[in-house]
Amino acid sequence: SQQLQSETERTLVAFLATDTETCAIFYRVASRYLQDGDRAAAKRVFGKAKKGYLVITRMLPRVADGQKRKAIERRLDALHRKLTALHKKLFRTGAKPGHKRPERPSPQFAR
């Protein structure tokens, strides 16, 4: 029924918005751990942010309302930029002076 579809859409949009904010919090926590020198903890929390991000990208096409989908996409794009930058900091290789090692590429977040 139409009422059930509307309720499902509202629930999905609320879930995606909440999950996007949760991933942003994970990003901030991981950044803080890295700033404090705890790279292992930063990597663990980054993994949670990345996992959440990927869930959101898989579910976003199910949002029928174009305006609501675009609003979530904008927040997701901002999160993607932040996660990509954090990934580069977390997973860069520690080359010795005079020794060039290629950097790992940033994660290929599915879109």
C-alpha cells in the first residue's frame, strides 16, 4: 500500500541520515586517535566508518525521493573526502630518507 511505502521511505531516509552522522563521528574519533598517536585505534575506528559508508552507498539508491537522496549524497560526498584524506594519513608507507616507496592508493569507496 501507499502508506506502507511512505513509511518505509521515511524509515530508510532516517536510517541513512543517522548512519551518515554516525560515520562522521567515527571519522572524528579516528582522527583524534591519530592525532594522539594511537594509530592502531585510529585504524580500527576508521574501519567502522568505512564499513558504515559502504552500507550507506549500497542502500542510497533505494531512496525514491530525489531531493532527500541528494541531501544524503551531499553529506556522503563530504564524508568521502574526509575518509579519503584520513586513509592517506593512516596507511601511508614509512619510506626511509632517499628511498622512494609508492604510497598506497586511497580506498576505492563504492558509489
